[in-house]
Amino acid sequence: MALSARVRLPERATRGEVVEIRSLVSHPMETGFRVDSFGRRVPRRILVRFSVRYAGRLIAEMDLRPGIAANPYVAFRFVADRSGELELRWQGDDGEELIERGQLEVSDP
């Protein structure tokens, strides 16, 4: 299953405005503790890191653990202080990676 994400972020903001980013990632998040119908352990497959860069600066970073639900939803807020690219990056324990990008245009009040 390939990683995919739905990301919601504003295209424009006023300098100093608090903006919200919301993301939902399609990922099964197997803990490695379950067994299949043949009694074999289902291999662990989880997202282990989520990070966000805004205009080249790291503004959010999370280490994820097996207790995170399948298809994790993450929402957070930050202060828009300049125009720039937002880069959301998810990394899996098996080397998979998903990067979503968006542009935020910030104007003066």
C-alpha cells in the first residue's frame, strides 16, 4: 500500500495570523504484535516520524510509536510570518517516505 495524504492548509494569510494545517495519512500502521490466520506474526509497519518545514525552518516534529492509530490525523497551528513553502514529511520504519508541499502567501495587514 502506497502512502497518500490529504493536507489542508490555507493559500493566503496575513502576517501574524495563526493558521492551521490538517493532514490525514492513509497508512495501515501494523504494530508487529498481531498474528495472521496461520499464526504468523504480521510484520511491523508504522510511521515513525512526522515533520513540517515552513520557509526552510523546522516548525514541528513528532516521533510516532506503534500506539498511533491507522491513518493518523495531525492538526496544528503556527503563526504566519513570511511567505514560503510548507513541506510535510512522513517517514516509515521500512524506509518509505511521503512528502507533501504547499505554498503560503503572507501579506501585510
